[in-house]
Amino acid sequence: MYGAYERSAEVYDVLYEQLVDYDSNAERVAGLIYEQHPQAATLLEVASGTGAYLKRLSRSFEVVGLDRSPQMLRRARQKCPDIEMVEGDMTGFDLGRRFDAVVCLFSSIAYVQTLAALRSTMQCFADHLNPGGVVVLEPWFPADRWDDGYVGIMSARTEELAVARSSTSIRESEQSVILRFGFAVAYPDGTIDTFVEDHPTGQFTVDEHLAAFAAAGLATDYDPEGLMGRGLYVARKNGSPEP
């Protein structure tokens, strides 16, 4: 049994590039930031993963990525060698600098597992914003939108490999679910690699998100549809942007 992305970082992009419209979503996120802060120039992506969004957002902003997974960061650095990547946990990081925007996309906030950690995360976001800075956060599904007992499967292939991922979940509490993913990866040399990862996640309501934003001093709007049906929060820090 492995932890989150300890083995699956290699196949992450193969699976998710067929699911997520990174180009369109990145363009929309940039537009939302500019609506709130037309002069925005710098951006921090928290939980930047393999750099799929970061690479695209770098077309509009000077970007930095932060992720707690060394395996995901290694993949990101291979793809985006000119972009700064920092290892850190979103619930408690200090980069010693501020940005015009902080984004956390594709429900990466799921890896925050308690309300206290959610509040700490929002405070970290606020602390890393310049006055007038913007947060864009794509949430995970709350408990009332989660189907306990659902099992799923997805697959993809390239010239180098084929991968199938089966999934189930284990509810630990009203707010906590472990996502269990089983992978089978086939290679042209005849080998098939199999492994299982557990991904502990937290589930929070809209009100709990809004309360965490407010406690961090961020004024927030919520779009229930968002980029791909999961919702979207756009928050702003008080103060006027520096010229």
C-alpha cells in the first residue's frame, strides 16, 4: 500500500489529460483573476501537481508552484524546467513573499482533512497575497454530494504505456473519506506493474469554506458550477493593488 502519488505520479497526466480541459480552464481562471485585479502579474499555484495548470498559467503570469509530493514535483520539474517549484504543505507554508494571485485547482483542497487545517490553509493563502490579491479555489465534493460505496474505473494509453485505475472509498467520519485507487500499468516490454494508493481526504460544506475564507479576511464569491461542476470560490484580499 502506498500513499498519495507515491507511485501514480508517473501516470497522472496520462489519466487526467483526457478528463480535464486544462487550456480552457486556465484561460477562465486567468480571466477571473484579471476581473478582480487587472494588473495581476504574479501567481502561486498551491498543490500544483505535475504542473499541468502551472505551465498554462505561466503564459499570463510569473508563476511559482507548491506541492507536498516529491514525486509530483519531480514530474513537474521535468515538464517545466524554467518554473520554480517548491515542496511544501498547503496547511502551513511560508515562502517569505507575496503574490497577486493564489490558485488551488482540480479539488486539491480535498487533501486538507480537518476544519482547523482548512482555516490554516486559507490563512496561508491570505498571508501570501498582496493587497487586492485574488484566490481562486476549486473545491472537492461535500459529504452530501458523495456516493458512499460507489466504485469506478478509468483508463488511458499512450505509445509508452497503458494504465487502468479502479477506485473505491472508505468513510472514516462525517468529514473524512479515504479514496483507495488500484492501478495496473502495462508496458511494451511485456511487464505489468500493479499497486494500490490510499488518498485521505476531507469534505467541507460551502458554509465551512466561506467561514474559513472570512476568518482569513478574504471577501468571497461562490459559483456552484465552476470549471467542471465542482464549484468555484473567488476571493479577494482587502486593500488596493500596488501600482
